[in-house]
Amino acid sequence: MKTSQVIYLITGIIITTGIFFYVASAKNNNVYEVNINEFNYIIGTQTVGSKYKFSDETMLVETARQIRSMGSNLLKFSMTPRYCGENYGLPKNNEITTLTKLAQLEPSVKTVLDMDFKYYHIWAYGFSQYTPEPEGEKIDTNQIKFINGYSDRYANALYKELYDFASYLLTTYNNSGKVFYLGHWEGDWHLRWNHNIKAPVDPKTLEGMIKWEKVRQKAIDDARQDVKYENVEMYNYIEVNQVMIGLDKSQKCVTNEIVDKVNPDYVSYSAYELLDG
């Protein structure tokens, strides 16, 4: 059984003119400086729901270039049916009906996937699960279908869409050195879709979310097993954001009710609640 790991995603800014790794010699205790091109951690930022830009490039491409110019080798962005709405305002293309087609046919999405980022954290929500919102509105439950239970019809559609998408990324970026993490936004606000932290969790919604998370993990597991690839990595992650309420088991949350049942590759902690102390 694999051991899930935690990704700490910290929103911030880092400005640097070079990345160096300091190594201490065990023999003579000297410290020397080695310039490296790859590093396995970064303090960076994300591009989701940006509000303004300064160039003729699209919102997604401009923000990705600025994140790269800060020295970050990690891009966190969203791939959802909302690509043409509040997230990036990209042109709507009626031929884009799946995540794979979004990666293939949307020029700005393809541009940032082809950039020299090593790590990608992607909020991946299936087109097969989406009900369009009225113009100008954003309704989070319109992109998940497990509220009050998760039907096999939606589960099967999500499995195929995520399996195809993960397979596409593994094939297209084979031998690129890229690392893809496919996940979602703050899971506790999906489980408590009305954002009422004091209300009991609906049992059918909890059951539905467990099934939803298992489908996501299985799709990525199966793609990794079936596709021939090397020097590219693909992982699933669950994002949690209300951990403190579950520490004494007094309330149900994603951490104490879902993570251990899914055994995801990684767990991401959106840790804004720690700022309230």
C-alpha cells in the first residue's frame, strides 16, 4: 500500500537571480556553492481567477510567464469547463468537450503545458460533470455531481475523462521531466457545499465524495499502469482545508473521513484556517 504525502501549497512571492544549493563536505566541513537547474521545492504562487493583466497575451499565458520569471518551476492553474469564464476569459470553443480536448485545442492551455515548468498542480474538473451556470454566476456545486450521492453514470464518465487526460499527458510529455499533480480545490468546501462548518455532514454527500475521490485516484492509477512512459510523473491529490475541526473527532471532515479510505498519492493542505489563531 502506498503512503500518501502532503503537499504544502503556500501562496506568496519569491524574487531571485539564481538558485543555489549549499553542500557541507563531511570530510573537511567546508561549505561550497553549486548552481543547479532543478530543485524539488519552491515558494511560489498560482494563477486562478486573475483579475487584470498588462499585455496582449491571454490572462493564463501572461500570469504563467510572470510566475516563471520569478524563478518558480511550479505552475498551479485550473483546467475546467470554466476556462472561458471567470478563471481566464479564454475564447469559448464548442469543440472542447473534455479535459484532453482542452489541453489539445485551447492555445493558451497548450502554451503553458509546453512551457519549461517542471511541476504542475492542476485543478482538474471534468466536463462530463459540469452544469453551466447562469451568466455572471459561479456555483461550485455545478462542477461536482456527488451532492446527496454519486451515480454510476457520472462516476463512469469521470473515470473515462480523467483516464484519457492522464494518458494524454503521460504520452505527450513523455521523457520531458515534468511532474503532474491532478487534484481539486478545497475539498472540505465540496463536502460542506453550503459552507456551514457547524452543520453535520450529509451522509449521502460524504458517501458520494468518497466514491468521487476513489474514481479520480483509480483513473490515474490505471493510466500510469497502461501507458508506456519514462521521465514524466503523474499523481492524484486530495486538497483539504478544514483540518482543525476533525482533530478531536467531534466533526467529520475530509481528513478524518475520506483520505484514509481513498489512499491518494498526495494530500494538499490549503491552510488558511491556521491564520485565525
